[in-house]
Amino acid sequence: MIPVELLNSLRSLNRVEKLHVLQVLVSELAQEEAHLLRPEGTYPIWSPYDAHEAADTLLKMLKAPEPEGHAQR
Amino acid sequence: MHNAERYPFTAADAILGEAGLQPYLPIALTYQDRSVTVSGLLDTGAMVNVLPYQVGIDLGAVWEQQTTELRLTGNLAQFEARGLLVSAVVGQFAPVRLAFAWTRATNIPMLLGQVNFFMEFDICFYRSQLAFEVRPKEGSA
């Protein structure tokens, strides 16, 4: 929430000053957006989202009896 | 019922600010006599838990001794993977057995996925508060 004092201060500015504040804020917001997604950047997605066969195999491993002397603690 | 433990979202990429915050959970893994503490990404879209190659090595696991071969999907499909069972401790909760797809890939986060992390723990995300809560499934010790 924007503090009331800040809003009141902004309202007291003249037209040129208000436009300047606006310009600075718009410019900073644009820079932040540019950081969010870089055009040349790559964003790998590692999630094996449909690895059903692997999931089934791991479940079978969990259900199998542990080999002697090889149990994880 | 267990009390939930609350964790903050943490920054994976400082440049991204709030967009880079992700649910990483500190978890202690033990295999035979060796333990390491790693931060795992809670990944509801991952069918399986994924263990980066180096973490498996740090645990003392030997690649050639893991004979269960797995086929992963997506970007991980290009790497060999093998099944590995470890003991895992989250916070103050009792140890659980987790099954991992141990991948040859190194530069990836550890993923905590549906099989079987989300079968062992109930998770509640509060993204708007940049936090999540973890508790063992009902009926566990």
C-alpha cells in the first residue's frame, strides 16, 4: 500500500516534476522487466513430468526387500 | 497428527528478485554410512525424485553398483539414470526412505517429486506469503 504521506508529497509537485517522477518509474519498471526474461537466455526445465515408467520402477524398488548388508540407514 | 514445519521460499537467482524465489527444502540424506545435507526443489510437476550425479558421489554411492536403469523424460532424457534408495530426514521428523532417479547430470537442482517425496510428506504452499509447510503423511511415525 502506498503511504498517504508519499501520495500527498507527489500531489504537491508541479506538472513538470510529476512527469519526471513518472518517467523515472516507468524506466525502472522497464529495466526490471528486462531482467525477468532475457531474450538470449535459456531456461531449462528439468522436471521429468511424464516419467511414469521410471516412477513405476522406483516404486517397485521401494517395495522390494533390501539386500543384506546394503540397507541405507 | 504432526505439527507442520514452515520454510521460506529462497532465491535461486538473485537478479530475478521475487520471480526467482523457489521452494527449496533442506533435507539430510544418508546412504550406508555417509550423510549429506542438500536443498531439494519441491517440484510437483516431477514424477520422480531426481538426485544430481555429484550428490550421489558425495553419499558414497558407486554408479556401477546401481543396476536398476531408469529412463527419464524432458531435458533429463539425454542423461543416463539409475535407481538409488536413501534414508532422508526433514527437519525434526522421523527418517523416511526415498527412491531417487540418480542422474549423470550434474548442473541441476535436486528435485523432490511425486514418487516418492510427495507420497511421504504433505505440503502446503503459501506462495503469496513466500512460504510453504511440510508435515509427514498421516499414519507415519
